[in-house]
Amino acid sequence: MKDVIKSKIKKLKCYKVYVSIKYSILSDLRKKSDFLFAIGENYKYLIGKISFQLTRNNYEFYASLFKNLDGIDDVTIIDVGANQGWFVSIIKRFISPKMRYQIYMYEPLSSSANYLFPLVDKNCVYLQKGVGNKNEFMEITEYENSGLSSILEFMGGYGIDKNSNKIVNKERIELETLDSRFNNENFSHIILKIDIQGYEYQALQGAIGLLVSRKIKFISIELSTVESYKDQKTAAEIIAFLSEYDFEIFNIYNTWKDDSGKLTEFDAIFRLKHEKNI
């Protein structure tokens, strides 16, 4: 009997040591997360999104998004502007093992291929194309900071002067509408992410069929209050457009301001209203 008691006490001590180490590690990770959050808020375009993806705001954002999908066992995720795959890398961490899912990554820049091909598997498709309001070919300008690359002309913004970022390539790319590929598919729950530097409105125009059918349940999109790209639609215009299709702002994260303190850019998630199962 004494041996049994001693054994249990030994196991209990080991467990206490394990818990102590575990919480020490978690505390350290939280401090690092706060540090990355502070860096990311101020130097997004200097350090790139690869470190920015680990910030506290992003974690809380995606956790809240997938909490709303509890009970949903079949999800389609469309990533428009996959860049180097940061969104997909994050989203995979939150997908339940029981959930059936399919991911489509759109990224037209050939320089991103080496980052995206390793993410391809039976549940993840890489489409080396852009997305717009019609099926066509256009030219995209790639900057040294690939996160600024766009079909539209860069006018300056994000704390970066329009003459301070070097153009490294101009590439002819194929664009397609989301409706042309997905509108006839039997999808019921679509999460749409769009981050294509000022061309978001055109991508939404090419998805009106999906919006009308209410197949899209959530939209994660980068919005700007200023015209950083020529002919770019502002946040107010895109919010008004989405409200016509019964979308409301669900959450806002990653806000950026200019030197005066004015809000210039933010990431937002829109949720389809009047849906009982999300």
C-alpha cells in the first residue's frame, strides 16, 4: 500500500513540474506574441507578413471566426492574393480535424510559386491567376516589397513614399471571376479572403452570383480609407457595396494610422446576416 502511495506522490510531483514548465513556456510565448504584435503594428511593410502572422490580433481574429463555424462540417476557403501563403498557413491551424474542407489559393505572381507549392495537398489547390470582374489578361506591377504588388498604380501610402519602393518586375497575368469557377459548385459555406492591393472591389464584382446565392458566409478583406492606388475604392464604398448583399462588419483587426493619427487601413471580416447556422 505504501509503495502505491509513494508511486502516486512521485507521479503528482512530476505532473506539477510538467505544469510549471508548460505555463512557463506559454508565458514566454505570450510575451513574444506581444512583442511581435508591437512590431507588426508599426512596421508591417518593413518586416513583412511572415512575422506579422503570429501576432495576438490575428490569433484572436481567426479563433473567433472558426468558433462561429462550430457544427459546420464542410467549408470552402478561397484565398485571393495568397502572396507567400501566410493566410493558409494560419487558417490550417484552426480547422477542426473533423471538418471537411477545400482551400483555393489565388496568386498570379510567379515569384510566389516557391512559397505556395509546398502548401498544396489534397485539400489545397494553387491557382496561378488573379481575380477580377471579368475573365481577361492584364499586367501586374511587382515591387521589391511583394505585399505592395498590384494591377493598379501605387500612389503612396502605408507610410511608404510612392518613389521609395523599387519596381522589380511587370508580369502579364490571367484573371478570372470567382463566379466563373465557383458559382455552379455545390458549396454551402464559403470563407472568402481578399487582399489584392486596391483591386478588392473588382474581385467582389466578379463574385456577385456567389453573393446573391448566399454561399459566402464570411469575407476577410483589406480596406483603406485613403486612395493608396489609382482608382482604388475606399472602405466606405466597399462597406456600402457589401451591405447591399446583406453583409455586416463582424470584426476589425490590424489597424494602421498615419502620422496625424488618422486611420488609413484596416483588415475587416464581414458576416452574412440572418444566417441561423453560422
